Amino acid sequence: MTGTILNAAAILLGATVGLASKKEPSASSQHTWKILIGAFAVYAGLSATWQSLPGPFLAGLKSFGIIMLALMLGNFTGSLLRLQKSLNGLGRYAAQRVDVTSPANAPMGDTFAACTILFCVSPIAFVGALQDGLSGNWQTLAVKAAMDGLGSLALASKLGWPVLLTPLPLL
């Protein structure tokens, strides 16, 4: 539960800072935030992989092979179940809701729905919540909190106060 609370607090903090700023972020700031979010995602993936590998090199190599096989089987299963198509549709829905020219044009419900999808429906959200709930390991959700804090800062500066409601379904 620690990671979830940390994630919700980061979203609230980012949205509050975004609302407090009177102007939209510059293009260079947005570019920097995208790079930071990408770096956090790479760190989370590599860290999780590294932590899951056991001691000696050959045992780690064997585990790495199992991980790669599991990824390929998961990709194949997802293709059969058309999960990527469904998630792409969900992403397009969120992008359409967020793609407005000013906060006045964005209905509160659409903004809330888009932000909820963005912050609650991601692989790192599922994995992090499982790790936090089953083993008390909240580090994955801490990385997600940093990513979501930056995202909510940018979204709140553009879309307004409904971003502050996003932690409710997250909690």
C-alpha cells in the first residue's frame, strides 16, 4: 500500500504544481519531461530484470533465457487474444479526450477518464501493485510515481483541475 499512496501523492503534487503555473510548459520543458519519463521506464525495466536474476553467471543466463521465452510466449498469447488492439483503442480514446486546444473545451468527465486510463492502466501499474501487495516491494511504484508526477504536472497545466481527481480510482 506504501507504493500506491506514494504514487497518488506524486500525482497530486504534480497536478498542484501544474495548476499553480500560470502558463503552459515550453516545448523544451515538455521534451525534457518526455526524456525523464523514458529514462524512468528504462530504469524500472532494467532494475526489475536485474533483481530477478540469481547469483552465478550461468544461472543468470538460464534465467534470462526463461525471461525471454516468457516474453515471446506472452507476446504470442497477447496477439491471439488481440490485447494490443484493445489497448491501442483505449490509448486512442484517451488521446482524443486529451487533444483539446484549451481547458475550457475539455469536459471534466473526459479529462478525468483520460487521466485515469493514463495513470491506472499500464503494465508498470499492474506489476507494481502486485509487488507492493504481495511482497511489500514498493520500488516499482516509486518509479511509476516519479513518471506520473511529471505527467500530471504537464496534464494539469493544460487541462486544469480534473487531473487532481485521478488519484481517487488509483487508490
